[in-house]
Amino acid sequence: RTRSDGTDYGYHPEEDKSSLVVHPDNVDAAKRDFEKLGCEVVTGVRYLGGFIGTRAELEAYVREKIDDWISNVKVLSRAAKRYPQSAYCVFTKSLQAEWIYIQRILPGIGHLFTPLEEAIADVFIPALLGTVTIDPKDRSLYRDIFALPVRKCGLAIMDPTKTADAAFKASTVMTGYMVTRKRDRSIPFELATHHKVMAETRKQLEIERDIKFDAILEGLLLRVSADAKRQIEAQDGTGAFLNCLPFERLGMTLSAQEFRTGISMRYDLPLADLPQHCDGCGKKYSRRHAFSCHCGGLLTHAHDDVAAETICLMQKATCNSDVHAEPRINTGRRRDTQELPLSKAKAQTVAPIGPSEVESDEKAAHWTDDEKRADISVRNFYSQGRRALFDVRMLDHNQASYQKKPIAAVIANHEREKRRKYARDAAERRMDFSPFVVTRDGVIGRAAENTMRRIASTLASRWDMHYSRTSYFVRSRISIAILRTTNHALYGARIPFRPKHYEPQWTDNAAIDCYWSNTRLL
């Protein structure tokens, strides 16, 4: 039948490339009855990435695949020592998807993945963490936390022994409509209905998974310390630096030290390579001290770097001429006396006042500069023809004064402080104001979230892209900027450094001509 009718549908069977799968008891009969076809009679064969055949052959096929994956995990572990970000992306975006596909199409194989899980937990994760230390008694606990999705405070390094049953169930439910229609030919198959069922099923499965992950996380947080619990709970919805691919042209590459600093900050884990004493003030060094010591200006540099990254994104969303750094809010200057800048006698004279007279009068007037400055000014950001002001603040919510407060409340307090300082003056000058408050570990304030959404929305319309892509771009860039500044505050030198400036010892271009002629002779 396939030979006679298959050509009409573009199917041309080749016997030497075909296999006939039969029960072991029917092998001899099948070889005798189908000898003329010339196809191979087997009890099991690989098919579309899966396997059709006996249970013993199926498990042997899966074990062979697992051995290959274990060797790949060990190769990635060697690379993770120097390039943890790249190794992490390869694992979560590519290698991990290979065995998830097998789990979606083959039932009851979760127990076969125990050797692979041992390689992940004992080889890959320690190589990935590097200098990030975990207490040996807490390794199994953090292994379960790392198995959660990134949006649920995890690392998305899933445990293959626990995902097999759920993956096969999800695949069965999502393809249920198609399988039913193939079995019952009396009801026609409709592709639009199939897509609708898949979309609805996928949404329902995501809701169920989120409920499951929330319950797992809640149980795991009961086993960690109070400080670690407070830190991990704040990471819900963060971790954009984990989801981004290391594209150098987009500025999304991280060094090994920066990547591990991000994981350390995410889970409040200690770093083994921090110095013992601060090189700026000489006090005992710790992560909390690094984010409070102002020696060397590293905290100021961190603030400026985040502001610079935000300015860069706003320039892409609007245009370069619409964005300004450190704008003045009170544009007028006030004198410390009630006199006018120029004397009344000079103001009433008909003769024009020369520049020298104006300068001397201003110098004698004793101006006082009490102007407030924001960090960023953008025109046409929220409304046409109106400027919006933004002021950036980076804070460490792990300082002693914040320990007993929820992190969201700490951020909200800083946002209110910024509004009390700037919002009224900005409104009097027909400008909008919005604080941009972030924490050292990447938690974004509510106002900053709204600003990032606005930037992503503007970029989506300007670049003609879907909002999800531009949102991913904006969140990744901000997350990486925060992580780099945090790493610099931890590992940067706080010793004052004044580079020498060697000025040329000539005043005209004669020496350049001499230098060029001697260079040509050499």
C-alpha cells in the first residue's frame, strides 16, 4: 500500500533504510513473511529521537545517551572554571534540553538519570561556583534551590531524576487532541483547534508549575538561615544576567569573577577570595564593609556606572540630544542679599554696560549656588515636549540598619526620600521626576521598573520589535551593569592613585617633524 499510494503524497519508501519492529516472539515469522521486502526485522529501533521496542532495549538506549551526556557535562565543567557564564549558558540553553526532550517522549525513565545527576551535583556545579563556598551540610539544600527556575530564585539547573515524569505528562496532555483525532478518523483534525488547545494547556501547565515551585521554595527556605531567607526571597523575578547570552557586541559578557559575584550576592553565599583587610581604611574586610566604605570612591563609581548605562539606554530609546547628564533643577541662582545683580544706577543708565562691568558686578554680588541636580534628564519621555528627571541610587539592603525591614520597604523608603527632595522643585519647573532605586544584588525598585518598561516599550516601537525582546535587552543590560559595579566595589582597589601625565616638551610642531624624520630612518 505504501509503495502504490505513497508516491502520490511524495513518500518514496526505501527498503534498505527501513526497519520492521516486532515482538521478540514474532521475529522468525516476520523474517519469513517479509523476506521479499528486504527490510530489517528488529525488536527495537531509534525513531525521531526516541525509541520503539522492548523495555530492556529502551533502557539500554537511554543509558547510552546518558553516558554521552555525562562526558559532555565533564567537558563543560573544565570550561566552567575559566568561563562560567558561557558554560552555564551552554548547559541551560542547549545540553539540558537534550535529555528533557528524551524525557518528554519516553515514559518511566527518571531513575536512569541518577549517574547524570551525580555528575551535575558533584562536578559541574562546584566548577561553576568556583570561589563561592557552600557548607558541605547544605549542599543538598542548595542543589534543590538551584534546580528551581531563575524567576523563582533558582539557577534553572534542573535535577533530571525529578523532571522525567512531569515532562512526559506535559507532552502527553499537550498532544492529547492530535492523538485523539488520529485514532478517531470520524472527527476531522483542525489545525487551529490544535494550536488553541496547546496554548491553553501550556498556560495551565505553567500555572501549575508556578504553584509547585512556590511550594518547593517555601519549604526550602525554612531550612536556611534568616539572613539567607531574606536575601533569596528578594530575588524573585530577578536574575536577568543569568538568562542573557554572552554576546560581546551587546555588552553582555561577564568575567568569571563577575559571574560568581552575582551568584554569591543572589544566595548570600561567602566568597573565598575576598581580602582580609580593607586597603583603604585598614578595617576588617567583608561584603558589608565593601558596600559602606567610601575610600577610593568605588561607591561613587558604581552609582555613576549605573547612571551611565541608563543614559545609554535612554539615548537609544529617544535620541542623543534629548538626554542630558546631571541636569540642574533650580536653574536660577539666588543671592544672599536682596540687591539686584546690577545696581539700580547702572540699570537706569542709557549707556550700555560692558562685559567687564557685568563680570565685576557679579563677582561682588556673592552668588550662592543652592541648585539641585538630578542624574538624568530626558525630553519627550513620558509626554511630548516635557522633560523627565531621574535620580539614581544604589543601596545595600544588608546593612545593619535595614536587617529587620523587608527589602521592598527599604527600597520604597528610599524612593519616597528622593521624591521629597526633587519632585516638588521639578513640578514647579514643569518637569516630571522619577527615582531609580536599585540594590547591589540587582533588586529593582518599583519606579525603576516602570522606567525600564517605558524604555523597552519605546525601543519596541522604534526598532519594530516585540516588546518581550526589548524588555529582555533592557533588563539584561541594567542587571549586568549593576553586577559589574558590585564586583568592582568588592574587588577594586581603594588606594588613591594619581597617574603621571607626561607633557610634551615643545610648544610647536617642529619637534614632531624631527621625530617623524628620525622614525623613518629607523
